[in-house]
Amino acid sequence: MSAPAGVLLVEDDADIREVLMTLFSIRGIPAREARDGVEALERLREGPPPALILLDLMMPRLDGEGLIGALRGVPGLATVPIVVMSGHGDGRARAAELGAAGYLAKPVEVADVLALVARYAAG
Amino acid sequence: MDGLQQLLIVFAGLLLFNAILSGVLWARHRTPLHRALFGVWGMGIVSMIAQGAVQSDRWMGFVFGLCNVGMNLLLVELVGGALRLRRRPRLHLTAFAVGLVGSAAATMAGAPFWLRTLPITLGSTVPLADLVVQAVRLPRGRLSTTGWASVFATSVMAIHMLDYPFLRDDPGFAPLGFVIAILAVFAVSVTAPAIVLEHASLEVERLNAALEARVAEATAAVRARDEFVAIAAHEIRGPLNALHLAVQTLRLGADELPHARLFDVVERSDRRLARFVDQLLDLGRARSGALHLELEPVDLAEVVRTVARQLDAELARSGSALTIACDPAVVGTWDRFRLGQVVDNLLSNAIKFGLGRPIEVAATTQGADARLLVIDRGPGIPRELGERIFDPFERGVATRNHGGLGLGLHIVREIVTALGGTIRVDSADGAGARFEVTLPTASPAAEAAR
């Protein structure tokens, strides 16, 4: 099993995805994107596991919670830290419930994203 | 005192008791039914007194007849009102007047008892009979048991009226006449208050049901408003988040910054927000009927091509392949901007929900109408939703997982209707959706004149 690398971004809003991927790119962080849970699982099957998963909790076609459940069942992926992003007020509580490593409240701040990435997916 | 007089006293006592009681109730509950009830007994008492005096003065028979008519008219008002039957005052008063004239004439002419009393009792029976006939013709289940009991009481009263001229004075049949009279009075005594009570209970039930309906409406409206606010906030946050991130990333001032791409995001966010505001305003306008149309000759095919070009970027990102099949020109008298909105909304939906599968748009002329088709192969619309998908805020998907206020299709329908056309959707769960808009090519004003 190859070493975990980079970030997997799971977010349905195309513009948010574009900016975050641009951000990762200019900071030299390898990143992959998925627009929903189904695509996320596809990406995870195609390559080394990511070092960090950034997951939007409100998405169609397999929501964030469903994805986390699916992930926990996959060997090698169960230990990948997941940080959830949510616009709802209860995000922090739900993050704790889901066993997420962290929580980002929307609107997400670039500084917070970079700090998280530095912590989990540096180099 | 002979048995007849004893019976009369019992009668009188019963009527008096009923009259006093109903008088008290009327004073307490000032409703028309209570008043009618009191009237029935009041008149009944007067008629009893007149009845007693008939022997000494033949005009008393006339007074007695009058009171009976009055009593029966009030009984009809009571029962008819409680059972919500049709009132026919003209018929009743005509019968009464004819009876009155007939009896008066007979009394003046010194006719025998039965001839003096028959016209007015007939006049009195007509309203009773009308009520019974109406009741009997009602659909099954329309009247309650109490209702039927009061109709029965009314029938007995009618029989009593009819037999009176003949049985009253005939010693052989007088007892039968009295038995019928007693039966009639008892029946009315029991059923009249019962239907007043039932009527009052039903009124309360009706009011409660109306109140509950209002409360449910209000609760639903509040819930809808709350959901609307939540969704609106979500719709605004999307572009705002992207904008926020883009601006912050630009400020990083990194050398290899792809400025163009980030500025594109800024611009798109701007457009998304503006579009959302427009949707909100349109919703307000559509609701207040202020959808103002600027009519001019418009080519639908051209509009379709223009909108497809505008949505090119979104199409590319979704991965859907778009097929356009239009007649060379599909011209009609429409509002160019609003028509563009219709095409834009339908096509945007197809892109949003099309799952990246092929989308077809077709604009053709069909006789005096133009037809626009937008077909996608996405998950389709659940059958339970049906036509409700055109209602405001109806989004066809679970609330939490999809953006959008669900205004697009509502606005589309409002515009199509304002242009004199129709829209329908064919969809099966899982098999995509096919939207068909039919618009008359003539102007709506000309259509209305047709």
C-alpha cells in the first residue's frame, strides 16, 4: 500500500471546488476532487489513499454521512482523517458524532484550509 | 270533567311547559332556531285556547286555524333551518293565504265545521308536506337519526292537520283524532329541541374544523417560510463562499496565481447571486400578477440557440451532450426576455439534474402553436410529485441535499400561462424528464379575443 498523499476534496459546488483546487495547486499540494459521494468512492479506488479528506456534508447522491460510513468499511481508508465542511449551525456537533478529525464552518477561510492541510497532508 | 277535557288539560300543560322552557332558552341563546322553537309552542298554546273556545264562537275555529298555521310555519322554519332544507316562503305563504281566504269565506257563509276548517288546515299542511317531501328526496346519509325523527314528527303533525276537519266533530272518530294529536305533540316536543341541540353541536363541529384548517394552513405557511429562509441562505452562501475563497486566494499574491480563473469564479458568483435575486423578484411579481410582458415577434429557435451558447460552460462541466433540433425559424409574438427565461430554466434544470447524460432540446411549429421540448435522462421526477413540481418551492428532491429554491419551474409556468400557453411534464422515476411547452404564435391578446 503506497503512502497516503495529498487531499481529496468532496464538494458539490463547482466554483468552490475550482478555487480550492487552484489553492492546492499553487501551494504544491497534490489534490483530487469529487463532486459527490459516489465520485469520491471512485477516486478512492483509483490510487493511493489521500492524507486528508475534505468533505462537504450537504450533497446529493450519497451524502457526507453515508460516505463516511462507506469509508470506514474500506481497509486502508478507515484511518484517513476526515474534515467536514458545513454551512449548518450544528456542524461541530455532527462532526463529533461522525468521528471526524475536524470541522470547517462555511464560509471556509483560506487560512483555515491551509492550516489543516499543513497539519495532515504536508509534503 | 270528562276524559276529553282531562286530555285537553294535559295537552295544555305540556304545551305550556314547553313554551316556558323554550322561552327561557331563547332568552339565553339568541338564535333563530330557538326563536322558532319558542314560536311553535307559543302559537300552540294560543291555538289550544282557541280550540277550547270553538264551541261557543265559530270564529274561534278560525282563530284556532290561524294559530295552527302559524305554529306549522314556525315548525317548518325550525326543522327546515336545522336540517338545512330549502325554504320556500312564497309557496308556504300562498298556501296560507289561500287557506285563509277559503276558511274566511266558508265561515261567513255559515258552512259546516269541516268546510270552515279544511281550507286553512290544508294551507297549514302544505308547508309541512313540502318539508317532508324535500327530506325524503335527499341522498342517503344526508340526515341523521334525529333529523329523520323530526321529519317523522312533522309528518304526524301534517296528518293531524289533515284529519282535524273530519275527525274532530265526529264522535266516532274523535278519539282517533286525539290520539293522532297527542302523538303529534309528543313527537314534536321530543324532536324539536333535539334537532336544535344537534344543529348547535354540528355548528360547533363545523367551526372547529374550519379553525383547525386555518391553523394547519398557518402552520404550513410558517414552516414553508422557515424552509424558504433556510434554502435562500443556502443559495446565497454557495456563490458567496466561492467569492470569499477566490478573493482570499487572490490576496495570497502568489506568483503562479491563475488570475483569470479566479476572476472567472468571482464573476460567476456575481451572476449566480444576481440571478437568485431576480428569481426572488420574479416570484413576487408572479404572485402579485404583475408579470409585465413586452410582446414582439420572437424566433424561438434563435432563443434556444442563444441560451444554449450562454450555458455552454455549465454544459461542458456537467459532461452532458446537447442536441438541438429546431425548425429553421419558429416565430411568434412573445416576450423575448421571458421566453429566454423559460428556455434557460428548463435547460439549466436538465443540466443540473441530467447526471451528465445527453440532453435534447427541440423547437418546432405545430399549426398555430409553437412547441418547445426539453428532454433529459436524469433520475426523473417521482410520480407522487406530478404537477406539483410547478408549484413554488417544490424542488423534487430531498431538501438537505440539493440547492435551489424550486422557483424556476414555477416561474416558467407563470410565464408560459401569461403568454397563453401550456406546459406539461412526462417523467417516470428513474427515466428522465420530458418537458413540453406549447405556445400560441399569435399574441395573447389576439388569443383572448378568439
